[in-house]
Amino acid sequence: MTSPIQNIFNDEESKLVAQHFAVIYSPQRKRARFPENCVQVMSSAAEAIAAADAEKNLYPGRVVGPSRSSEGVRLYYLVNWIENDTEA
């Protein structure tokens, strides 16, 4: 299922934000955006999958960002969770 966030940030020519693979700290996987300190950008989907640790609430995903919120916080927006190698 495609996230609405993916449609918003699907502009490949935009230099403001970029899409990344990442490991995301998320005790509950219900959020659509994460502060910068909860996101560790990885170079590939395989690297994000390898670094994931569900016992520590670290999950692999694809994110867009960072962008600055109105409060001045840098945020990453979730495109999708990576459940296995075929989704990368």
C-alpha cells in the first residue's frame, strides 16, 4: 500500500528533501513522521534490514527528509516500512 506521504514527496527533481533507506526507532509503528534523532539513514535497504532490531524498537523503512517543521525540528516522513528484501 502506498503512503499518501510518498505521493507528496515523489518529485525526483526536488532538492529540498530526499528519499532514504533508514532504521527508525518507533515503539509503536503507527506514526507517519519522526524527529531526526529517531532516524538513522542507511546506504541501502539491505543495510537497513541488517541493522533493524525489533527488541530495541528499531525497524527498517524508507523515509523522505529531512524537512524542517514549523517548530524548527527536522523531520523525516515515512514512505513505507520494509518488511522483507522484496520491498526494498
